[in-house]
Amino acid sequence: MRPLVAILGRPNVGKSTLFNRIAGRRLALVQDVPGVTRDRHYADAEWQGRPLALVDTGGFVTDEGGGLAAQVRAQAELAAAEADVVLMVVDGRSGPTAADETLARALRRTGKPVLLVVNKLDSPAAAESGTGDFYRLGFPDVFPVSAEHALGFDALLDAVVARLPPPTEPAEGTEPEENAPVRLTILGRPNVGKSTLLNAIVREERVVANPEPGTTRDPIDTALEHEGRRFVLTDTAGIRRRKAVGEAVEKISVLAALRSMERADVAVLVLDGTEPGVDQDARLAGLVAERARALLVVVNKWDLVAKDPRTEKRTREELKWTLKFVSYAPIIFVSALTGSKVEKVLDLAAELQDSFRRRVPTPALNKLLAKLVDAHPAPIVDGRPLRLYYIAQVGTAPPAFALTTNRPEKVPEAYKRYLSNQLRDTFGLRVPIQLFFREKPGKAKRAARKRPHARR
């Protein structure tokens, strides 16, 4: 699991610009208006060979009721619960503010490593003179940077990596892949029945089930057996601790779900059957797709839906359209309250894990590639033909395939989708797959032989 770096601070100090700079690409909306980042943004990054996960937060805004302290406490709880390192960002031009001091006090109580990032110091002279006042916030590690101009980042990121926990090694005696349990993370927006579904699965199966507490930073796991297979179910709703903190609670839940998802094989996305496929459902499905986990869509509360013979078919088609970027994911309709069809969740999850970890023989792959190229030849790009020579599987969980081609950088997205869809259909891969395109070995040597020899 990637260690997590959380970026916190009041509005308009440059958190999103810092996030984009570290991530190496423009991911978060950046605008010179306080409070632009209303949702939480996530990205993977790397520094000195060390992978990181970044989270960019919204700023702290005082509401009419003076709710700043509650927001600060909620965000500090988030940092304490999930982050390995916290970057507290302040505005070097304006100096420390009362909001900065309130946040600093809350973060000091978490006991987490906190690096104070003094942003908007856009010259070496400003960096030298612009940090002195900020030491009163109580953090010894103060880093002057300009996120806009990429100044000071080497020292900052070196310090981040130095404070991360050591990389985890596989535990001695870890179970072989074929004996590993099916790990499910149950996701969904509030009140869709996630916990009820988990309880229904355990109660209806009448099998050995025991709670396995995770670490204090993880939701609680429940282990059980079904049809000779072992399962570990994680209900991410357990992370919600305070109803009074409103939006911040939801942010904590989303982050916990992401962390849980990284160690799962299958994400079970629970929808409310009375209003399936809303925007937040699509966002959660997108997070699953970004992390390349197998996805099972469970439409719950189906007992509350007025149905005719076409209702399920129509809802399925609508969801396939709404969630078209994960159209490969199976969809089932259940009632966690009555127990109707909940056993199919485990059956389908087991099938998805098998697919997620499947290895396809190389001869079968190349037979398919030849058939696909004959039926739908690769296009001509920039006046030159694109040729595909060979395919081999290079990884599992998710299945990953490398294709040898003469022009790997020119493969159109539409042709990639065509290949992905055919691989799924042919080998029953109802999971995300990854394609990598590589040049034919020896291309550089052949090109060198064609060039005239230099005079000696």
C-alpha cells in the first residue's frame, strides 16, 4: 500500500498548485479564488523511486456560526487516521494567520510528522527571508517553496520520503496466491445499506464468521467461508465517527475506502435501488477503475422498487450507460433487508477474483491477436502502417498484457479499446485489464546497421 501524504491548509494558500506540482500533472482545479477545491483529490506520485499517494483537501472556511474550529478538528482527525506525513501549507506573502495557528495546534496533537510548507516565495531572496515568522507555529521543519515556479521542491520531497514508514515486505509465510482469501471492500454513498448487506451475507450463509480487527488505521474485517472459499469483507462505513462534522465525515469515509480498496481484489459498489446511478455512484466507480480493482455493482433495496417484467432489464441498461467506463462489471439486484440474492455477491466475487488473477497462455493470446488483426487491421497512422507482432501476459491483479509493435506511441485509443474488449470477451475477463505497447527488440541495432559507418 502506498504511503499517504495529506496536504492541508486554509483557502488560497496554493494547496492544489502544490498537489499538481508533486503529482507532475494538472489534476486539481487551480483558481485564484478561495475555496475552489470543494471535493478531495487523489493522485499517485513517486520521488526517488518511492511511490506516494497524495490527497489534496479543501480549505478551512469560517461559516456564519463560527464553525472553523470544528472543520479544523475534523481535518486533523483525517490526518491522524490516515496520513503518514502531513504537509501544512501557508502563504509566505501574508504571514501566519489565526486560522494557521488553529490548524497548527490541531495538527501538533495528532503526533503525525508535519512539514510546514511556506508557499508563494517566488525568489531565492524571498525564500531566505520569508519563513522566520512561521516558526512560531511550532514546527521545526519549515520549507520555503514556490509551487507555481517549482522552487524548493527537491528539499521538500526528500524530507517527505525521509519521514515515510519503511516499505513493507511480504510477511514470512504469506499464503500463496491460489490459497489467498477473496478480499472484498464494500463501498457506497451513505444509507445505501452497506453494513446491512455485510450482516445479511454473514447471517444467511450460517458459516464460521469471526471479526478480525485491523490496525487502528483500517476498518474492521469480517472473515467467513462460502462454498469452500475463504472471504474477507471490509465495510468502509465503519470509519464514520462523528455525524456532527458533516462534509468532513464523508471525506474521511472516502479516504478510508480508498485505503481499503488498495488491499482488496474486488470492490463491491452498493447502490440504492430507489435512485441508482447518481453522480456520487459514478465517482466511486471511477475511483475503483483508477485503482484497477475488480468491480461488482450491487443494486440494493430492490424490494422497495415497484417492478414490472422489464424493470430490472431497463435499470441494468441505464446503469451500463451511466457507468459505461466500467461496463465490464457485473450488476446484481438484491435486498439486504430480506436477504434476497445476497449469496450471489460471494459467488460473483469469487469469479471476479479468479478472473482478476487469471493467467492466459501465450499461444492462446497470439492466436487471438492474429485473428483480431486479420478481422480489424491496425490503422495507418501518419501515412505509415501500424503493425502488431506479439502479445504476452506480464502481470495479474489486474491482468496486464504487453504487445510488441513497430510504433508503440502511435496506437490510437480506439484501437486499444478494441483490443481490451476482445481480450475480455474471449477469455471471460470481467475485470479491468492493462495494455502496454513496446517496440520490437533490436530495433535500435537494426537502425544503426542501416546508417552508413562513420569515417575513422
